[in-house]
Amino acid sequence: MGAVAVVLLAAGSGRRLGGTIPKQYREVAGVPMVLHALRSLQAEPRIRWVQPVIAAGEQRRFASAIGEASFAFTLLSPVAGGRERALSMVAGLRALPKQATMVAVHDAARPLPSPRLLQALLDGAERHGAAVPGMAVVDTIKEVDAAGRVVRTLDRHTLRAVQTPQVARREWLLAAIAQAGEGLATFTDDVSLLEAAGFPVYVTPGEERNRKVTTAEDLRWMEELLRRDG
């Protein structure tokens, strides 16, 4: 496949988790969450660059979290994100080396993607042009109207709860961003942009351990998982 770069989104405030430190810099098992994410990504040898996107003014905090760590990929200098996720993604995309032909966008708040997940995901993107990890939905899902009245029951066998990284050909992402125009900021995930622009996106297997850390309960889950892993 082409040269792969990861845009690592680490610009959020983490308000739902609470505390004074943004969640991506919170230590879990003694290691900042963003460093856990970077260490996980280096398990996939096709990743050549990682472009962190951080909040404005957080350069020192990011540098402190990374410390003297070294990686199998090139860690690029962080760039400042925008007020919405899609704008942060674009800031990271624009900063990538021109040689990067395949782009994966990943949330630093999902710090534990496994080597198996990453391999299957990049294999899928290589075959199809764009891929996203997803998990089968086990609950019954209802669509409701503004008043809370059930409109219909969806077939859960056709539904997937998607995760990150979300991977696509760079030229596809650029074309989808251009087509979105002023509506770009309304997109809450990256493959939605591609879908709106008519590009095909395929789902590869997601994993429970690739859970997004959003609440204090998620943080306790991650601590326990890392403790069990040793």
C-alpha cells in the first residue's frame, strides 16, 4: 500500500471526565494516555508518520507527556487543532508530508488499538480505499422522533458501532473535504465525509479494548485492563 500517516487527534478538553488536566494527558498505569496511543500505533510497521493535533498553547504539556520516548515512526511536530473535530482533522491532514498517500485519523482517547485491529484495518483500506473498525451492535436500537416516540426499530444485524483509526486514500479525503465546503464542521467522524461525497467505506473488525475513554468509569476500565495485561 502507499505510505501511511496517522493524524492523532489530541486537542479535546475532556470535560466529561472532569479534573483540570485534559484526558489525553492523564496518566493511566503511570503513563499519559497520549503516550499509550503512540506506543500502540508503532505496532503497525506500515505507519511512517504520526502528526499530533493538540489544543493551542499545549505544546509544553504535550512535550512533557512524550518525554524522551522514541518510536518506530517519525513523530512530527504537533499542530494546533480547530474548534470542531473535522477542523482539527483538516489541520493535521494539511501538515502531513506529501509522500503520505494513505491517511489514518485516530483519537488519542482510544489509546489501545491492537496490532491485529491495525493490520486488518490497513489491509481493508488497501483493498477498498477506505476502512473503519466497527463492532456489532448487541442492543435493540430504536429510532425516535423529537417527542421521544418510537418511529421504528432498526435491524441491529446491519448496524456497526464504529471506532478509530479511520483510514482513507489522501486524495479521497481532500476531495470529500472540498465537497463538504462550509458544512465541514458538522461532520462528527471522518468516514461520514467520505460517505457524503460518494466514496465507498468498508468496515473491518473493531475491538472492545479499542474503547474510547470518556468518563471516569472508562478510565477505571483502562487501568484494570492494563493491570491484567501486566
